[in-house]
Amino acid sequence: MTRVLVVDDDPSIVRALVINLRARQYEVDSAEDGAGALRAAARHPDVVVLDLGLPDMDGVDVIRRLREWSRVPILVLSARHASGEKVQALDAGADDYVTKPFGMDELLARLRAAVRRAEPADGGDLVVHTETFTVDLAAKKVHRDGRDVRLTPTEWHLLEVLVRGGGRLVGQKQLLREVWGPSYGTETNYLRVYMAQLRRKLEADPSRPRHLITEPGMGYRFEK
């Protein structure tokens, strides 16, 4: 199920979005200011709907801070109509821009498009097979020996970042920020603990991993 983070200090807009999104089977979190948005974003929504006129900081600053550690699609929803302000938000890292007042159908269509663009271009890449297990990125599930593997949310996010890396080295700091949030970057013991848990659940021989590879002192990578 797609999770949406709605960030707006207008309760009536938040209420309307929550009702409409939940009616369409979205999970919805909300925040009324920039600090709350950054905290909520650490729970890894699939898309963010963001107002720019927040009480504690400008929405463009929220976008910039999110882009330091997250690739989540960001759909700006703002009363600012000037083209220069739109360009500023898009250059900061927003994926789309909708001005208030807005039509709900158009907003939902743009939200669906933002989520689609965040997925791998080749639909086949949504399911990744190894000799031991299969990762379904769309369904957010892992299968081994014909059964679902039970992963915690943190284990899943760590595995997802590595799988989407496509064999590339993912640095320790990047992993910590993407999985635990922007305030993390030095807690490498977290990575060791959770990688060990993943290997116990997924590798045929956890002591000699073939798919979840450590590059000592640098980071980790996923190999099929």
C-alpha cells in the first residue's frame, strides 16, 4: 500500500486530502510544519505532498533538507503562483508543482504519476531473483523457499536501498541516512546488526554471504 505524507498547516486541506487518499486505499501521515515533516519523512513515505508556506521554515528548505538523504517523490501544493517560486522549488528537488486552489482529481493524478516515475523503468526490475530468495519491490515482500520472509520495516528499507542500488556500492553514511533518517551518519553498528539479521533470514550460508556483501570500511552492495 502506498504511503503518503501530507505536509500543510491548513487543517481543512489536510482533512480533505486524508479523506480522499484513504478512500483510495492510501496510507496517510500528516505534519503541520517543516520540523514535523522531516521527522515523519524518516518513516519512509512513498510520496510527499508539501505546502511551501509552513509556520517554522520555508517549504523549499524542507525540500533541500530532504534531498540531502532521500529520493522520495515530492509534490508541491502551494498558493504561490509566481513562476520564479515554482522554479526555485523544482530546482531544490521537487518533482511536480500544483497551485492552490486545486482540483482533487488533478492532484491525485499527479501524485500517481510521481509514484510511477519513482519506480524502475523496466517493470521486470520490480521483482529481483537470486538463487536463494526473491525480492518484490512493488509488493514490498521477500520470498524464500516458496514462503514469505518476515522482515521488520527497518530490515526491509535496508534491503530495498541495496537492491535498488543494482550492484553498486552504497556507502555507510548514505545507508544510515536513507534507512534511519537525516540525523544519522556515524552509527555503523546499526548496519552491522541489521545486515547480520538480513543474512540470517536470506542467505544460504550467513557466514559466507553471496548476495549481501560488505565492503570493509566503505559500505555494502547487493549481488544477484
